[in-house]
Amino acid sequence: MSDKSSLMDFTVLTIFPGIFNSFLEYGIIRRAILNKKINVLPLNIREFATDKHSATDDRPYGGGPGMVMKPEPLSLAIKKAKEIAPLSKTILLTPQGKTFNQDLARSFSNLDGLILICSRYEGPDERICYNYIDEEISIGDYVLTGGEIAAMIIIDAVTRLIPGTLGAEDSAEKDSFTNNLLDHANYTRPRSFEGEEVPEVLLSGNHLNIFKWRLEDSLIRTFLKRPDLLEQRLYNREEVEILKKWCKELDRIIQTQSIHSSFTLSCNK
Ligand code: 21W
């Protein structure tokens, strides 16, 4: 059952197209390409250079360190990319962009294609941004040497959200961040490893109890590791019950604790 309309085009503009080779040869990305779910085409910006040295960069007007990406090769490369994949959205990867996250990945996964422009040096001549760019995206607040890894991250995160790219039992719906909960812990054989046992409930075969244990584990882990996520979500009755149970449990611990500390204080008097 091939669905041609769902093929997503990623056209990548870069001066280092070779960086993408191994990325495209493995795992889910490789399978998505083989199954015609995605198309990834790196274009070498240098091939669109207009001067005799095929220069893609030049010195900044106003002086200063670093080089700027020349506008002419980039504009020609973008025009070519739009010819190849006319319905694509054009994205400039830049530290100044909006921070990429799972919500953006989800909205990108519904598009016909993305043209991903990888900057190098100090980035492109600003005039490229005026008429050629739909959106500027960053992958986080740290400094890279160029946009290629950012492009791979976006291709990776978006591809696995395209229906049919993950294995049958592997579903993107239960992912962390899809519902603002971290994954529960996972265990496999052996039952005993370096003196640590697999939680008993997971061996019980009781699927309701296993489901409840995993939900509770997800909530605990999110509370401990990413409490910011818990504030962004809505809770169903079952989750509220789990949270109330902790409140009671913590309350009990606190009560006992305060008795001990007042005891300590009175001893020190
Ligand atoms: C890094 C380009 C630093 C320009 C002030 C003036 C794409 C990226 C990139 C890069 C500079 C992304 C400076 C997160 C990233 C990317 C290359 C500025 C120094 N400061 N997401 N000049 N982080 N980075 N150069 O770096 O192309 S998405």
C-alpha cells in the first residue's frame, strides 16, 4: 500500500553534502527512504557559485572577523530547490531561530517538504532572509560550527512522525513529549543483573497492573527529572489518583519527620 501523496521531500542546502551520507544509510531513516516515505536530497551550495573560484563566502561589509555566506549562490540554490520541490517550506537553520521542539516536529511532519539551509561561517547575507526564508529555526541554546547537524536532527525527528516509518508495534503516540510525560523505565532479561531485580509486577503478566505501574513510573520520573513538563499537562482521573496517593504518602513522611526534628531541637536545648 504505497501512498505517494505522503512522500516528504527534504532538500538540504549545504557546502558539506558528504556529512549526510552515513546518516541516510541507517535504521529508520534508511527504511523511510527505501519505503518512499521521505526523499532527502543534499545540494552543494558551491555548485551554484557564480565566480571563477566558486566562492560561497566573502568578507563582511563593515569589517570584523569571520566570513559571510554570499547571497548569489544561496539564492540560486534555493531557486533550484524550489524547482525540485515546489511545495516545500524554506527554513534557515540559525542560532537566532525559534527553538525546535516536538510541537514543531509534528507540524513539519504534515508538510509536503522542507528546504533546509545549513549556514556556515557567520551565516548568510541578511538579504537572503528578506525574500527567500519562511522560518528561522535553532535546535537549542548552544553554539555549533554549522547547520548540518541541526538539519539532520529536524529530518530525524520529523521522519519518525510520518505514518508508516516506525515499526508496527512502535508508536509515536506514546513518546515522551507527545503528552508531556517522560517514558517509564524499561527492563529486559536477565531477571537478576548484578544483584538488581526486575520489578515483580512486570513479571506478573497482569496487564492492568503493568499499565498502572508504568503510568506511575512515568509520573514519578517526570516529577523528579522534568517537573516543568508536569505543569504543562492535563490530568485524567487515574493520574490524579496517583498524584493524590503521593501527596498522602509525603504528608505521612513529613508528619513523622517534624516530630523527629522538634525532638532533636528540644534535646539540644
Ligand atoms: C554559530 C553561525 C555561531 C554563526 C556574534 C557574532 C544552526 C545552530 C546553527 C553558527 C554564529 C543552530 C558571532 C543551535 C547553532 C548554526 C553556526 C555566530 C559568532 N557571534 N542551533 N558572531 N546552535 N550555527 N558566530 O549554532 O549554523 S541551527
